[in-house]
Amino acid sequence: MQLPEQNPNKDYEFVNHNSRKPKKAISPLMLGLIFIACGAVASYFFIYLKLKEMEAHADAISYSMKLLMVGPMLVIFGLYFVLVKPSDINAQSPRDKKWLYVFVGIFIVAMIVLYQWFDKMAAGYGYSI
């Protein structure tokens, strides 16, 4: 009778006998592509379709500013993972952290511009935010 294999180290790959690091479950590049795809889908549902409802002069439109910002946020941080290619999903190196701060700044400016643009578009269609 064989006993089941109980290897506590199966989730780690050994670099040398003194250190070990966990295996990467997903690469930052793949995560970035997933973020960009999800951001495009979220932008379609939460921005484009809401503008189409306004254009059609619907009686009542329900939207959330938080959901409005999800799509662009995912696209911006997806671009961070694709363009910067950080060494790990959590930014640890000084280079990755500097670029992360740049993308956080881009995110903040983009959300302010998005809010003002959406407010202007809604006012153009006769709605107030």
C-alpha cells in the first residue's frame, strides 16, 4: 500500500538549498491583458450604454460614478502591467514603485476628466448628475 504524497514544498521552486520562492500563479503581463479586456467590457456597459440611454432620452437612467470609473481604472492599471512589466504582481523594486506612482497619478487625472466629461455629456442631453 502506498501512502499519498505529502510534499509541503510542492508550491515552491527551490532556487538553492538556503532560499525558496513561491511559484508565480499568473504573470504580470497576463494580468495586465486580463485587466485591459475587463476594463473594455466594463467601459462598454457602464459608460457607452449609459450615454446611449441618454441619447435616446430615457425616462430614468440609473448609474453609479463608482461603476463609471471601473472600466478606465482597469485599463490604466492593465497598461501598467503590460508596459512596465513589473518583476512581480506586487510592486517591490524601486523602479516598479516609481512607475506605479506615475500610473496612480494618471488614474487620478483621468477620473477627474471622466467625471467632468460625463457631466458635460449628461447636461447636453438634458440630464443632471
